[in-house]
Amino acid sequence: MIKLAVAMLPEQGLPMTLIKQCGIEHAVYYPEMSPLEGDNEDAQPWSVASLSRAKRQYGENGITLSVIEARPPMEKIKLALPGRDEEIEVVCTLLRNMGIVGIPVWCTMWMPILGVMRTTRSIKTRGGALVSGFDQCEIADESLTEYGVVSESEQWANLKYFLEAVVPVAEAAGVKMAMHPDDPPLSPVRGVARIMSSIENYQRLIDLVPSPANGIGLCQGNFALMTDDLPAAIRHFGSQDRIHFVHFRDVRGTADHFEEAFHDDGQTDLAGCLRAYRDVGYEGVLRPDHYPKMGDETYSDELNLARLFAIGYVKGLREAVYSEPPSPID
């Protein structure tokens, strides 16, 4: 059965207590991945010592650390700048150490320069809750970045160079790499190609360096903007055993103009998505995320009422779907 996780820190406190009371047993960890000054390798966030400490802290709360969703600096890798081989070696160290500690999945990302983009975080949705959104018209007049035009061919070449270096390391370590999509899945933006932005490009990613370790972080909010049939996409990639991590969320709109939604209020058949994961035999981690802001919460609140709502909704949906007989797979 698919596993439910949330992104949270391992420390004791009310957020951890609420998550445990909701019955969550798996964690997605976001350590600060900036390198530390000095020669103490054990202090680096990707060291065996640091990863072991976090895993132990989660374990003391009955939580399994299943995914790391933070990345060391990678801009030189993405742009083929001097120093990219040094950045790649840090990534390889992270992967080796995850294997030693026993953390099975790393969610990587390939969005040079601009990263995740939103043009607002104050759209009112159901009951006055606030959600984020994106409107391409609001950035249409923005200039090229300082790197000028970054072409798709350059990006594919840089990605291939990276994958050829790190995928064998991940495979040897027993770690699965899960590539998160561009957010939004729109290309180009301010002259920068964003190549993780279509179903076809994800198949190209898989085929670029074929390996069980080279797979997908299937963020449904972005994939739902790439296709009108998200369950079919799940079946397509799941039948290849290339879905390694799931962000379970929803949106309303198109890639160039959308807003995020409560999990029960978006445009996607989420029950159909869970049926697809069930039928392809995906038993990895699902993480509900990108929650609205309810009541008088701010975006920095750690308790996050909508996260608790999402956990309950997804747990109920999972129980209903997994009580059904499996659907035939073409």
C-alpha cells in the first residue's frame, strides 16, 4: 500500500505531536544544505553523522525517515559553469551517505536560476482560505536573467552530464532519485528553458540514463498542468517502475495561469490517481503538500491546519480506494 508522509523537522514539539496523532509514520526531511565553513566533514548536512542524527531523532518518535527533499548547491551543474564537477562530487557524497544510513529516496530538481515561481500567495478560495497562484501575464515584461538565453539543448546536455555521473552512484548506494517537475511546467521563462515540463520530456529523462535509480518525483500539481489524464500518466510511468516519490496535491487552471486548491477542491480525479498508484503496485511515499492557509495562519506557521485536513482527507481516500478490487492494466 502507498505510504503517507509529511515534510517536517525531527525535533520534539507540537507539530510532531499532531503528526503522530494523525497516524503518520513516514517523514520527508528538508535539511539546510548550504555547505558549512571549516574542515569538519562530519558537520556537513550531507555527512553520515548529520543524516544519522536526523534518522535517529525521527525514529525516537516512531517515524521513518523515507525521503530527503533538499539539495546541495547545483546551479553550476545546471548551467555547466566552472566548479560543476565539485558540486557533482557533493551530490555523490550525499547519495553514498544516504545509502550508508538507509534513507531510500532523494527528490532532486532541475530548475536553473528561477526555481519555483508564484506571482501571488493571497488568492481567496473556499471560505476565505488563501492559496498561491501563477499568472504568466504578470511576468511577461520581465527581462532575461543575467545568464541570457539558456536553450533546451544546453539543458539536456547538462542534465545528461549530471545523470551519467550520479546515477551509477545512486544505484550502487541503493538510493532512488526522484526528479521533481518544473513549477510551473512552462518553458521558456525569461529566456531560460525548463525541460522537466512535459510528459514526453519525462520519458526522455528516464531514457537518457536508463537505471532503476533514475526516476520521477511525481508532483501532481505540476503533472496535472501537463496532461488532462493524470491517472493515465501515473499508469504509464508506474508500469515502468519509475515513480519513486509523490507530491499529492491539486490545482485549478493551466500552466500559464493557475491557482492551488484544497485537496478535495481541485480539477483532478484524486481517487482515480490513487487507483492508478494501487494498480501499478507503487508502495513508496506519498506526501500531501502546498496547503492553503486557513483561519489567521501565516505562511510561516508550523502547525498548518490545512495540512491536518489534507492528511485526514488522503487517509480516508486511501482507505476507500484500497478496499476496492484492482482495475485491469492495459
